[in-house]
Amino acid sequence: TYMQTVNTSVNALKKLMKLAQSKDKLQSQLAAVNNEMAGLLKELSLDAPTSVKKPAVSAKPAKAVKAAKPVKRRGNLTASIIAVLEAAGAEGASVLHIAKQVGTKGGNIHAWLASTGKSRIERVGRGCYRLIQQQPQQQQQQQPQQNH
């Protein structure tokens, strides 16, 4: 039984060695094909890499590549939040509603409200905010004159 186990292990190792040699041969053939393709592309005056690297061998399957998110310009968050709050009026809007309308996470809205928006907004309820209701300057100036 011990000899059978040893023979089985030796046979498995021999097969592994043959497979490894076949793999190396195929990789070198693939590298030659890639280099030949790069040369032909260069002849056609297309941008091609001057040398093609051997692909890394990994026991893990390759991870799926995520689609790139569209790049947003800086400063759009303020304009978007103000627009949502203006549309909400005196009733205000919840953080989750604002986040959904703007297309960002609620945490980003909370951070904006606590920093940038601190002077522009007021809390009207739990998790609900509105723009500060400012009186027009003319009304403010007329009020002291009426008292005289």
C-alpha cells in the first residue's frame, strides 16, 4: 500500500512536470505571436508597444474590471443641493431625498450641511433641512423707518 501511494505520487508529479513544460512552451509561443503582431502594427504606423510582456500567471481567477464612473466637476454639489432645497421651499427636504436627487450618498449631504451649508440652511425637523428664509433688504430697511 505504501508503494502504491508512492507510485501514484510519482506518476502525478511526472504528469505535472509534462504539463508545466507544455505550459512554458505555449507561453513562449504566445509571446512570439504578440511580438510579431506588435511588429506588424508598427509597420502599419499604428501605436503599438515595442515589447509585449509575458502575462503573469496567477492561481486566482482574474477580477472583473469595473466600469469607470463619469468624472464630475468640483463644486457641482453645492449648486445641486441648493437647487433641490429651493424646489422644496419652506417645507424643506430630507437628507435622503436630497441625496437621491443629487445622486450621491447621504453621508456626503450630511458633511455638506455641517460645513459648507451651515450658513445657508436651517433644520426644520429630524433629518429635514431648508434654505434660510431671508427677508428682502427693502423690508428690513423700511421697518426701522416706520417706527420713527
